[in-house]
Amino acid sequence: MLTWMIDPAHSRASFAIRHLGILIVRGTFHTLAGTLHYDPATDEDASVDVTIDVRSLKTPVAIRDSYLMRKIFRIKYHRTIHFKSRRIEKLSEDRASIMGDLTINGIRRAVTLQAVLVEDRQDASKRMRFEGWAVLNRSDFTPRFMAITEALRIIGQRVEVRLEIEVIPAKVHEPVYGQ
């Protein structure tokens, strides 16, 4: 089994959600870390583990970023979003369904990501690039808001999530002698 590390310079997680029932708000998390255990030759026992730093959230509006971090993602208590696969089902040569547990705000739910291998440069640069997506229900992961907020649909329920992940082989740390 080969271990791959997420290349944070070439990876991101993004979301889209309706605001006021009309507008679509888009945001991106720019700090991700994690591992992929995957051997392209066998496809057996593959797994993925991703951690997203909520503080890296950016939308086009700084005030919105602050609000989302405090009220939606509650960074005072939960600074990360975490996804850990339980099973990966290969659907074709370049597509898979990844079943796993997503934890947001300390709330863990089973989700399924659809994933595609976009680029495989194992011979040239030893990199692979994946894209994944899922649709989540916001209220499954966030605290209940005031009844008026929910009634007026100020913040939508359907959240489209997209991951763009580039992985590189994990470096084997050599022992340091003389210490």
C-alpha cells in the first residue's frame, strides 16, 4: 500500500449554499492536510483521511467569513472539519464512491463523496489529482438557528461541497544519527 500526502499548495475545499433563497454564496477553505492510502496497481484497502482548517475560510465578504466561522462553524470549539473514509468503491477506471464519516462542529455523519481521478502523473512528477463532490444538509451539522432565520430561509439547507485534492508520495523520514 502506498501512502500519499495532500499537497496543500494545490488542494482546496469549497462550498455553495443559497442565501435568502435566491443568491448563492460560495466559499473556499484553503488549508487542508491529510493522507491517501492507495495503490493504483491493486485498488485494495484504499482509504482517505482529510482535515480542513476552518480558519482558512474565504468568501468575497470578510464580514461574512467572520460570521460563518463564529456562528456556523463555531471555531471557538471546533477548528477543523474532518473526513475519514470507511470504504471506497471503485466504479470505473477513474471514478469511485467514497463512503465515510464527516465531522463538522463535533457532529459526525455518514456521507458519500463521488470522486474522479482527474490526472495521474505517477511516471513524470509522481502526483495524482482528484476531485470529489457531495450534497449535504446544513442542519445536519449546524446548531439550530432562531425560528425566524429558519422560516425565512435566510441560510439554505442544501450545501454543495467540492474537493480538489492533489497528492504526492509521502516522504520517508530517515533517522537522524548522533542525537
